[in-house]
Amino acid sequence: MIDAAKKARVEQFMQAWSHRLRFAIEGPEGRFSTPWAVWGHKDTVYIASRKLGGSMKVSLHPEGGYRYAFTKQYHPKIEGRSSKLEKRDIVVWDKPDMSDKITAMVACVYFPTDFLRSAAPPSSPKRKYLILHVPKSGWTARVGFFLSYQPIEILAPALKLIGLLCGHWELSDGSSISMVASDMSFDPSVLPSGQNGAFTPLNKSGVMDPANYDANLTAVMCNDPGPGEYLQMVEVGGVRIKPRERSE
């Protein structure tokens, strides 16, 4: 089971992290995920790997739908982009129908323990990280983000049946987004196989120098949610990028 050291400590930090929550997953043998952050700003909840936060992030807007997109600052820097990258949006999906639900998951990130490759995050007194432990090989942490219109008194017991309630952000339309961590055996079928492939940290020009291709990159992959589905992202370390051969 996911253990955030002590439940009381998590609840104490929730208030301090109501603006920006930083977290990472620790797996077997001291291997970690990359550091991630969740924060609220101007009535929107954002989710991003801190390695990719300056280039792409998830935005959960109370109005206007949900999106995983390149940032406004980064998108213009992408050089030689294909037609698929002409728009900032990587994935756009709809809010679920909540008429008969207490809560519904709208996005999640999987962290399979066998693919963790990073060192511990750079924690400091001013930048503390919530470390979620999943010591079993063959398992995955799932960090889910749940929409609700219910008061926290009703919502919290329902979320605690799913996993560890780590963070909660209330929005002006009466909705809220809650972050809940759980663990489970890893099902490789959650690895996306569609058009949204691997994304790796790129340089300021939006490209990667072939000299940096190796077998230890960390990729963030995502699905393309259909009607009634939610965004699923998977962080996988140990990825090797093969340069595309150009035809003459």
C-alpha cells in the first residue's frame, strides 16, 4: 500500500500545499520518479512534471474543458514542427456528467515501479516534497485527480475509499479537484499506443540533440480520451530515442 510516511503528516502538509503541492514516487531500491507539481492559479488547477513544466502541462479549467498542452511561452520556440504541433493543445477532453456522481476521475498519472530511473527530488526547507512509497516491483502508483461538486465533508470519506487524499483545490463554480494516490499491480495495457507518443525534455528550441539520445530518458505518454473517458498519463524511465531516418 502507498505510504506517505504518516497520515497525520500528509493532512498537516495539505494546508501548506494548498497553493503548490510537490510530489514524487519512491519505488524499490531507492529509485524515484521525476518530481511533479500540482498548483492552483486563477481558478485553474495545473499538473506538470517539473522537468516538463516549462514546456507542457495539464490544465483543469472549471469552464472551457480540460487540456494537456504546450505552454504559451514554449510553443513558439518549437522548430521544424509537424502539422500535428501547429496548435498548442496535445489533448483536449470534456468534463464528465456529474448529475448522478459524488466524484469522478478526470485525469491520472501512472508511475510503474519497474520504470523508475530518477534520483530523489531536490527537497529543501522551502521546497518540500510529498514522497509516496510503492516498494513492490511490478506495481504502479496511480495519482488521480477527481472532480466533485460535493462539500468536503461528504467527499473526503468517498475519496479515502479510493486511496490517500493528498490535496484539495476548491474552484469558484462550486467544484473542486482532489488529488488521491493509490497503488495497484501494473497492467501494461495502460501504456498508450495511439498517436500521442513519448514526450521527453527538449531544449529551448524545441528539439533534442541526437548526442543526448540514450537508454535512460524519461518519457511521459498519454492517451487520447474519447467521450466519457479521462486523461491517462504514464511516466516511463529507461526510454531510448531512435533518430528518424530521412529519405533522400
